[in-house]
Amino acid sequence: MQGSFEYKIDANGDEVVLAIDLDSTSTKALVRLDRYINWADILKLTENDPEAAYAAERLHTVLQHLGR
């Protein structure tokens, strides 16, 4: 079964708006994907790039919240 996953990015200067529309199948798949990502390795790789490290932490948080 393939789920629906649509997104829209609206960028204007420094402001970026991201809208994501997905069904429960895609949500569950993203939650499973979070389990496969080694976040410790990603944070180690981004230790010299604070913005990327912060973005990785926020993405991890979002994927965790999807699972609730």
C-alpha cells in the first residue's frame, strides 16, 4: 500500500514555510525511518556545523512526535 505524501515549500528571503500533507501510512513509514537513522553519527558529522546539527535535532524531534 502506498501512502500519500505531499509538501509545499514557500521561501521568501530568510523566511521559509514548509507544509506537509501525509496520510497515516506515510506517517508510520516516517516513524520507522527514524529508527534506521543513526542520530549520534549525524550529530558527530555535524559537530562543526551548528546549524546543521540543530536542524538534525529538530528533524529527529519531529519524527518522534509523529509516532505519538
